[in-house]
Amino acid sequence: MSSNTNITVLLPTFNSEKTIRKTLDSISWANEVIMIDSFSDDSTLDIAKEFNNVNIIQHEYINSAKQKNWALRHCSNDWILQIDSDELLENNSENIIKEAIKKVNRNVGCFRLKRKNFVLGKWIRYGGFYPDWQYRLFKKDYAKWSNREVHARLQVKGDIQTLDLKIIHFGMPNISKQLGNLNRYSRYEADEMHKKDQSFIYSKWIIGALGVFLKKYFIQFGFLDGWRGLLMAVYTAFYFFISYAKLLELKILKLEKSPN
């Protein structure tokens, strides 16, 4: 058991003016918020300065894992909660988190949380998008993000427990934003495959994308989410397809990194 329940929230941002206020409102109880900003040029910083518990640090963005691992040194508390700028926590999160930390066994290094993903304003429950477990509440000296260009996982020393608290993720407020994310994330995904010297296999390019769609839409019951389920199944399959196409681009053009 621990008597110290102070929390540092680690919050990466870049041009997040449309969502950052709701995120900060949901963590206004936190003892400290380290906002690691990639040099936003909108009103993100002005909004953040309205919150007394926010400490803004700016750092050049290379990838998400490197950015967050670098920011850990600025977190002054033992327990870290990482949240993104398009996410917020459910009500009563302070009590749930601090009570869990107070009662935690010393061998526990991390808590996992469920995440509710919203697509065009509605929570999608199928297609593998729920419970979408996230390792987000952890001891600073017990975890770091893996060296991956995109979608890096938190590597944890010690046991992992489940916290009865959900993250609300507004990842697709509109399709235009998601297409922008698709271009950026698929670039990082191709760079990750290229870094690992992964070969381009034509049959995998075609069959893999089809397999992703069939898994999301049928095996994981994405069709039960209606047209949103179809949209996400097609989107996820296309993410695989275009990431692989960008790997081919790297090899044909003999590039080290995918073009912006």
C-alpha cells in the first residue's frame, strides 16, 4: 500500500485547440500535468495556460514513443497517467485512480484501462475497437514506450492490473481528419517496416488487406456497428494496404524515410 497518491499526467499535444480544453477539464484534479508540445501554432498553448496544474514543455517531434520517453524525465511524481489530446477521462476518475494507487501491491507496475472509441459522434463497440485495452497508468521507473515509429506499446516491468475506468477517445470527429491521420500513420508504419528490413511481398499486400477487412467486419462483428462498422473495417484494411504500398515506395525509390 502507498500513502502517496500524487499523479503526473503526461499529455502530448500539437495543434490541439479543438479538443484540449475538454481533455484538461477531465484531468484538472491532477497534481501535475506535463504537456509535451510539438511547437503548436494554434491556440493550444493559450488554452493550456488557463490551467494552473499544467507545465508546458516544447520538444521537436520525431515519433510518439521518443517524445513521451523524453518527457518522462520532467514528471516529478512516481505515478504517471498518459492521455492524448483527443481523449478524456470519465467522471470520478480522481477517486478511482487515487484509491487504486493507495491499495496497490508493490509488485504492480501498471494499470490497464478500457477505451471507448467514438466515430463521427458515436461509440463503436465491435470490430475489435472495444475494450481496446490501454496501458496508461504506470510507475515512472517501471515502464517506457517501445522503440517503434508508430503505435508503440508501453513496456512494463512488474505486474499489470485492471482499473475500472474508461478513456473516452474522440479519434474520428470527421473523415477529413482521419484521412490526414491515415497519411501520417501509414508513413510511420512503412518506416517501421523498412527499419526492420521487412521484404515487400505482393501477395501479402493484397491478401493481407482483404484479411484485415474480413476480420474486422465479420469475425469481430463490425457489421453490428452499422455503417460505422463498415467504414472502420474498410479504413483499417486500407491502412494496411497503403502502409505496404509506402514500403514498396521506399524500396523502389531507395529512400531511408517515407516522403511527407
